[in-house]
Amino acid sequence: MMNFSQPQGERSLRIHTPFAAVVASVVLACSLALVSDETASAAETSAHNASVQFDTGTAFESPLGPAPVEESPAAKLVRQLDETIRQAEHDAAIEALTSMALSFEGTPYSYGGTTPRGFDCSGFVLYCMREALGMEMPRTAAAQSSLGERVPMDALERGDLLFWGSGSGVYHVGIYLEDNTYIHAAGTGKGVRIQSFDYFCPTFAKRVL
């Protein structure tokens, strides 16, 4: 009888070679899947980072700086309305202050006075600011002169405060009206009155409103 059995080595080869091929195929497939997953993950991370950078405005930053943002019609309208309201409030404050001051024209002068029974110069300004605008002012002219922004004498506006003297030596204060005129508590026997620069010219001016 012919022996159809195969040598052990060949049988082993025929048994294990297909198995090795399957294992190799599985390993290769897993490797490819892993590489694919890593590539996809990297792509997702890159896309996410790009999205974050875009959202924060850093991805496309120009060396020339950010491009100017055009104001929308709605934003422009809101800004203009806001500016109009602020200007109206400012004008109303000036009107309230000067109207209050003018209402006391003729009030007698009283050294140290801070009421309509009698005013000195700084007491007059203190009272008008508080009653017309709710603003508390320092008591003396020198202390009041430390407030606000200095204004050139050729750029005065209604409601600016005028001062005489300098530094701690400031000794008088009044409220500017218009056309180089002002109202102040002038002194004993004169009281609150309107006068001009031609009569008594101030040293400097401050804008507190």
C-alpha cells in the first residue's frame, strides 16, 4: 500500500503557514486602523485648534494689525443717540446752574455766608452747585480751584468757574456766563451781581461740568 502520509515538516508547514498569514493580515489591519484613527484624531485636533484660533481671532492675525471693524447702521444710531443724550444732559446742567445763579442777583454779600440770606464768593458757588446739580464743592475759592480741567481764557463756556489769584493764594471765584461776563458775590456793599472782564478780569478758569 502506498503511504500517502506527508513528512511531519511539510504537514507542519501547511498547517501553520495559513494561520501565520491570517495573523499577519489581522495585525496589518489593526495597524492600518490604528494609523487611520491617529490620523483622524490629529485631523480633528487640528480642525478644533483652527476653530478655536478662528474664534479668538488669532489664526489670521495680520502683521499690519486687525482690520478696522465697520460700524453697523444700528450701532451708529445708538452711538449718536447716546452722544445726543449726553450733550442734552450737559446743556441742562449748565442751564440749571446759571439759572440758579442768576436768580440770586442782588443778594447781599456776607463774609462766610453760604445761604440766600447772604453769600461770600465761594459760598455762592457752593450753594448754586449743590442746589442746582447736587454737587458738593469745597468751602474756599482756593480749594474749589483744584477741581476740574483748566480752560484757556479764549475757550470759555457758560458755567465755567473763574478764579482770581494762583495756587493757595486764589482768593475769589465766579461763574462764567457769556461774552466775557460772569456772576459772582462781589463784596461788601455790592452783593451778587453780573460784571465783565473789563471791570475785574479773572486769572484763570476751570471746567467742572
